[in-house]
Amino acid sequence: MAKRKRLTPANPVYMEDPAAQVAGMFTRSAPIADVARAASNSAAFEEMADTLTRARTEGRMVLSLPLEGIDIGYLVRDRVAVDDAEMETLKASLRIRGQQTPVEVADLGGGRYGLISGWRRCQALRQLADETGEVRFTQVLALLRRPDQASDAYLAMVEENEIRVGLSYYERARIVLKSVEQGVFDSRKTALQQLFHAASRAKRSKIGSFLGIVEVMDGVLRFPEALAERTGLTLSRALEDDLDIARRLMQALAAEPPETPEAEQRLIQIALMPQPTPQEPASRAPEAAPVTPQARVMPPPPAPVPAAPVVPQTVPQGIPSKGAGEEIVPGLWLQRHSDGALTLSGPGLNEDLRLSLTQWLRGVI
């Protein structure tokens, strides 16, 4: 039997094409192609970087920023108070759907950002982070703004709140006054015209009327955002005519701090009621004539007997039931009778009011 020979694997050296090896030693790509390719890649990267940079600085890129790096006191806020129910609704939305609308910030440098708009969202995120401890609530989505002046930042804040939640007349007047105090605007008129340029002239006039209330009563009223337009305009005119109204209102608020907006409105209405005019001091009695001997002998004339005082009938026949007539102020009703008589009734008719009204009528009549 013939002996079998073991075959070894083919040697790759013998399988290579010598011509191909020689060609590979001398074949190179053209230098201009390498340069063009590198230049193209570099230009693409630069264009992408420039696009991203411009999008970021122009506020077209949503950034995720640490909430602790946001300075919420960057601007004096226009919102005076936050409704608890609205805050709970916002927190529930953030918990379920996350932040849908980014806030607006200005770059302060060093990783710090000043909040322009979105104060309520930042507050809700902070409360959620404290309550849940979830990391997602420690970040806030933001758009970077670059206001040329501080006035632009205030305008952005006011416009957002006017659109989203609306501001009371007191809050509008307060941000006008505070922006002037901060030196953002040189006068109240300029601040009013620029911050509320989209408002009608009549609306700006009403905001201007509330400036006097803010100047005198800011920090005194507990529920200033609940001050109705009509009551506020009346209070503004009254403060212009008589600053003593502010003193009486401050004393009333300090003596009986209101727990609800309605209670505070009632105190304001009472302070706006007309006060009795002070009684004129009695004229100085003439000096007595010298007493003669004859006068000493004659007995003094009898003193005149004063006439019995006429008690006016303050309550005419047919007293109206409680709540009848017109409610001129909360808790005080006025009914007019056909014979010209007037009847006041209601829980607001206390002894102090009766005394003040009586003194005022005596001074007028």
C-alpha cells in the first residue's frame, strides 16, 4: 500500500500577485484630495458649531439648567401673591407631564442665570424637588435671552404674565413704581408707557391712578391683588383729597387684621365713608362789665329754662326688613321712603357709626 503524504495549507506568499505588490508601493492618493476632504470636514464642523452657538445665544435652543443656578430675585416680580390652588394645579401638571414651557433667563456668568419669566414654574419645581427628592425636578428647561437693557427684561416679564395669568391693577401699578425705584426707567410716565405699550390709553390711565395706592399702602394691605377696580379708583381719589384716610385705614388694619380679601375690602369701604367735621370751638365769651354797687344789690336774673330737646324719629314707620333697599357698603343698607325719609339698617350700623353720622349731620346742618 502506498504511503499517503500529509498536505500543508497553502502558503499565502506564493498566492500574492507580485505585480500588485509593486503597484501598491508606488500608488498614493493625490495630495489635493486629502486637503479638500479635510477642509470640507472642518467647514462642516465649524458651521454646525456656529449654528448651535447662534441658536443658543438667540434663544432658539432649549437648555437644561440646574435649578440652583437660577437667581429668581434677578428682577422685582410683578406678581404680588400666588394662589395656592393654582400652584397645586401647576405642580400636578409638572409631576405628570413634565415641564412643557421653558422659562426665560439671562446669563449672569459663572454658571449663574437671572430669571426673567417663569417664576411660578421655578417655585413649583423647587417644591416638587423638596417633596419627592426626584432628580428630574432639580433641572429646569430654559431659553437664554440677551436683553440689551434692563427695561427689555422687565417688559418680557410683564408681557408673559399679562398673557398667561393676567395682573391686577395694583400689581401693574406696583411693577411700574418698582421699576422706577430700581432705576430701570427715569419716570413713572415712561415706565407706564413702555411696560404697557399694548394697553389702551384708558387702561394705562387706570394703572396710573393706582400708583398713589401702591406708594402709600404697599406692605400694609394683606390682599392688594384683590382690590377691585372700582374700589381702587375711589380709594385713589380719596387719598389725593385726604391723606388722613390712609392713617385711619392703617389703624383699622392693625387693630383687626383681615383674614380674607372680603374682610379687607370691608375695612376699606368703612374708611372711605365720610367722616364728621370737627365742631368749631366756642367763641370766646366777652369780658364781663365792671360790677356797680347797684348791680351788687339787684338779684341776678333767673337762668333761662332750656327747651326740651326734640328727639328726632330716626326710624320711620314701616321699618324695612334687613337687606331691603340699596347696599351702599358691605353690611349697610339704605332705603328711601316716599315721604323723603331715609332708613339705614344692617350689621354695619353700629354705635360708632351712629355717633359719627350724628356729629357729621350736626356739622352740616
